Amino acid sequence: MNHSPHAFSLRQLQYAVAVADSLSFRKAADLCHVAQPSLSAQLAQLEAGLGVRLFERDRRGVLPTAAGKELIERARRLLLDADDLGAAARRALDPLHGTLRIGVIPTVSPYLLPHVTPALRAEFPKLTAIWIEDKTEVLLQRLQAGELDAALLALEAELGDVEHELVATDPFLLATAADDPLGQSAAPVERSELRDADVLLLDDGHCFREQALSYCARTKARELEFRATSLATLAQMVASGLGVTLLPALAVATEAERAGLAVRRFAEPAPARTIVLIWRKRSAIDAALRSVAATLRKACPVLPETSGAQRSSLRRSGGPAAKRRGVTRAAS
């Protein structure tokens, strides 16, 4: 390890990252709450210390140089490690005391959070969980940028090099209009039954769309041009008779009942997603996040495979309490 003084400071690295993000010295100075001349002087010292020009400057604006792009990305990682060091110091006495920023995808949040939020509050009374809902790609970007501590995502998506803990396995079910012939049988759905079926899916950017599309492609079903922005919209379009869809079991008790849909489980190998809590590798709160994941796992409801009797009950809009009595919990 080098014990000599470094030619740069963390504050100078912060300035460089701010300029790279905003492509403006003035905006970067505002972000960092310093005067622009001071920021410019510090960046000049940074470039002199590194011996590399980080930015090209002209009247049209600011752009990172080729060498600057690589060094600024390394600076981001250093700053994240510095943030984690500070977090480790703050949470040394009580790692579950404070605020936890957790991302969650839209196909999970409305069905999972009402169950797990009270459990987290009861288990960790000093912890404040702030939930941020967005698509997988955005949440991954915010996680790597240090804006989130963790995220609830589907493991089947491209998550990169992260730590994770299992929360639940969420099987997919076929959802149809109440009078659709595909919804009448109590037997598991065979792939051959979906051949040439009209299937409705979510819009681009939702990882659930990619998972459902992968299964439907193997059945030779036809995807309709309409793409929904939410599972609620998807269920209502199916109820109107426009086509069929796949719903995650977590959403069935809400969306299938609300829209009066019939649902059937799939024959093996059945499609499913794996819901996980992920966080950055070498996070200072690794142990705390594993404890949080364990609590989420215990509190998470996962509907069992839907039998013919349950399918008929859903089609007749039976009460939600009855379905909750059939809920099982994911294994710890």
C-alpha cells in the first residue's frame, strides 16, 4: 500500500464526476455548492496531479476526454467506497438504525409492499425504509450510483455483479376472460394450448415482459400490438376479451379478482420468476441487508399453484380473505 500523500482529494474527484454528469462547470459548481472559480481551480489541480487532461473545454461546452472517461468511472467507484466507509462508521453500533433506500419494480411493489412493510417495521423499529418504484434498468443504475442501498428485482433479469438474497419464487399463471375457452379447464395449461393464442404483454422496459415473452415464444403464441404499462391495465384488457396474458401469482389475488378473470396454472416446466433483494458487492451494510431479506422472505405471500376450485372462485370474484387463507410463505 502506498503511504505517501496522494496527488488528489476525494473532493476533487467529486468535482470531476459532477462535471462529467452535468457537462457544465456552472451546473457542477451548483451541485457541489461551491463557487465556479473554486471548482475550476480544484479540477486544474486534479489534472496536474494526475498528469492527464480530463475534460475538453470550448465555447460549446465540456466533454470528457477518452482518458478522462475511464478515470472518472474509477473515481465514481472510489467515491462509492468512501460513502460505504462512512455508512459503516455510522452503523457500527446499530446497522439497522437509520434510513434504508430500497428500489422495487412496478410488477412487485403494489402486491408485496403491503405485506412486508409492517413486518419490517415490527422487526426493525429504528429502521425507516424508503421505497422507490421504477423499472429494472433504472433501479440498477441508481444502485450502482449509490442512490439506493438495495433493490427488489427479478433474478432472471440481467443484474450484473451484485450480492443477492432470495425473497420468493413467484410462479406465473394464465389469465383469461371469464368466458374464454382457455379459462374453462381445471387442468394445467400445456404449451400446445397457447399455439396461435393472442397474448397481451407489458410495455418494453419491464423485466416481467421479457420473462413472459420468453415463455410465449416457445408456445408460438401471437403477441398483440397493444402493450400495457401496468398489470392492472393488462388484466382489464384481458377481461374485455382482447386476448390472454400471464400474471405473476403475487398479483392474481388483486388483479384477477378485480377484473373477474379466470386463471390456470401451467404444466411443468412452469414459468416463474425469482424475486430477490440485491445490493452492491462490498456494501458496508451487507449483514444488515441479509437480515432485511430474511424478514421480507418470511412476510412475503406467494400464492400456491391455482387449482380448478380456486380458479372458479376467482372467476366468480370470491373474497380476498378466502384467498389469503390459501397463501403459503416462502421458505426461509
